[in-house]
Amino acid sequence: MEAKSLIQIISEDEFLKIVQEPSQLFFKVSALFCEKMKSGKEISRKFYSSLIQETEYLESVLDEHGARENKTWSFFSEYVACIRNLAIAAFYIKHILDRYPYYNLRESEENMQTFNETACKVLDFLNGSIQGLRAEVVKTGELNGLGISQDRLSIDEFSDVESNKRLPRTVLDDKVKGEEERILDLCHKYRKVAKMINEITFDRSDNLETFRHIIPSKLDEKLVRMFKELVHSVQSEYDTYVKNTQLEQTHPDLKNLRGYISMPLHLLEVVLWLCHFYERHEDDIRHGECKHQISKLVNKDILLGQIFNFGFHYSKYYLHEGDKLVREILKGFVEIVRAEVPVPQPLGFHARPSTYLSLIARHHEGNLFMLIDDEKFNAKSVMSLLQAGGLLADKGYLNVILEGSRQAIKDAKLLAQNNYCEEGEFPRQLSYLRPDQS
């Protein structure tokens, strides 16, 4: 017997009956969105969430029935997907604007005002684009035979919860084992992410041709998602090991740091969804009549400018400012200690072990010194260590004293225990010394 396909092919008339009900709440919510925009009323996070929820539900029904691969329903499906993407980006911008006063950022009034004005302009662009796309969804839906209800939802159904009212703080400060070590580790992770993003040298520019070749060749959704996940990991670690601890209460800078984690995290969310939209619907990347139509509804030049001049620019900016704060925090946690370590065998401090010790010194906050009798050598300088190595050889010393932060000394002792990784094998804790990790 011939096997039967598990997929049942239905007619477009049958699908019309299936999609009728799932589309109605989307049309009602999006109609209220347009009504609020027309009357100049603010769109709340709660409203964006409702729009996203109804759009995602409708999109899932369309995808389950293969609407994107059907000529009659492909445009309708793409327009719905576009609204979802832009609504998510708009939600995060609105979230940033609502939470900005509570992030405890060390920003001047001028910088705060500039950011808020820029963010509001991006939000206006996204809202306008959503309106234009919604009009196309209605037009295409009517052409396909959808009955679109004219019933209106009540604005009261989306009344906002006041975000400036809070319950009294009654949770006792937690005591987390190894708090200081956790904070130091968190700070180093933050600095690593800030350095990675800072190495992507895209500056703001009014000349959008500067950015046109960057997506997707140098910056794409996959790379942005990686950055976002790295920052999210730092935030999760903060909330698990630092938030509501005694240490957070005694170090106000840590509360400031939480804001400098949240800001780039949510901005990268915006960049992620706008990159996703640009890569999927930008007609120079993916050709087709639908892509061309979408590029008319959502100005691709303005969208490109928002990705770089707003989202990515401010992600880098707040990570950079946060990095300054992290360096100040680290200074307050640096404890200077000394340790005696063996000299590398059999060649002493030649180029390789000196380079590794220097990398450790530069990796940690504060200084690391090598002490030989009355002389002090800066371990951040390879040349200084080579000079010290010659002196150690002349004196015949088999051990030497190191002085620096507890964290740097800890790594230096581990390096010495492994004979300065002369064979190229690195302990997991010293993986940052590998040439391909520098």
C-alpha cells in the first residue's frame, strides 16, 4: 500500500474560515493602536505587549498552515510578521524610557535629555511604520475575503499600572558566600563584553551609505544575539549573587552598575529585532515583490540609521560608561598580597614565561610587581620582567617574590605551579593567556 501523507492540503476557502477568528482580536487591538496614535495618546508597555501577543498568535496560525508559501496569503503573513518585529523593538524602547529614571545612571541632565529625545524619535518612527503595515494587513485581508470587525475595544482595558509606586522593602539583605569573589568575577565579565563590542568600530554618521555594506557582512542578527546573551549572563549573575546583599547596600556603585547592565541589554534587544527585520525584509538583501513593498512602508534608510546611530551607538556608549564604573568598583576590592613563586625551569624568565606573567598583570586591576632584594620590577612590562630574569640568573635565585592584587597573585601562582605553561598547556582558569584568546 502507498503511504499517505500526514499533511492534508486544504483549499484557500477552507483556510479563510480557519483564520477568520484568530485574526479578529489582532484587528481590534491594532485598530485601537492606530486610534491612540491618531489622538496623540501614549502607547504603554502593556499595550505593546497585547499587540505583540495577538500578532504572535495570528502569525503562529498562519505559519502552521503554510501561509507564507501561498501566493494569496504570503503578503498578509509577511506584513503581520513585520508588525510583530517592530512592536517588540518598540516595547523595549518604551521599557527603557519608563525605567531610565530608576537605573541610577551617572549621566548629566544634558545626556539624559538627548537620549530621551533620540529614543522618542525612534519610537515615533516604529509606531508610524506599524500603522502603515497595519493598513496593508487590512487591505490584503479584505482582498482575501476576511471579514474585519469594526467593533472597538475600550481604552480602559489597557489602563496602565503605575510604575512609580512600590511596596516597602521588607526582604532582609542576603548573605551570599564568596560575595567579593563573585563581584570581581562579574566585573571582569562585564569588562570583557564591553571590550568585545567596543572593538566593532562603527561610529554615528549622517551618511547612511557608511552603514549599507555592514549588514549582514560585518554585523548581523547572530552576532547581536551573542552580545545580548553575554550581557544577559552578567545581569543574571548580578541578580543571583549581588542584588539585595549586604555588599550591595554598603557599595552604592554596585546599584549604579545594575543600570549600566540593563541599558545596553535592552538596547541590544532593540538592535536585534531591527537587524532581524532589516535582514529579512530589506529588498537589497532578499528580493521579491513583497520585500519591495515592505521597504516602501518602512523606510529602510531611516531603519538603518536607527540600528547604528541609536541602538548600537548607545549600547556601546553605556557599556563604555559602565566599564569606567567597573574599574572604580574593582579598585575598592583590590587587596594587595605577596607570594613566593619558583623561577621557570630550566631557562628562567625568558620571553615566553615573561609574556604570560605580563598578560596576567594586565588582565587584573591594579599593579603586579616582582621584588628582587631592594628592586621592584613592573610585571605589566615584558622588558622589565626580562631584566628581572637576568638579575635572578646572576644571583642564582630559584624563587622570587610577587606583589599585587589577590586575584593576580592567585593566577600567577597557578602559572608557576604549571611551570609557566612552557609546554603550551594552559589550565582552564588561565585560558585567557592563549594566543587565540588575546
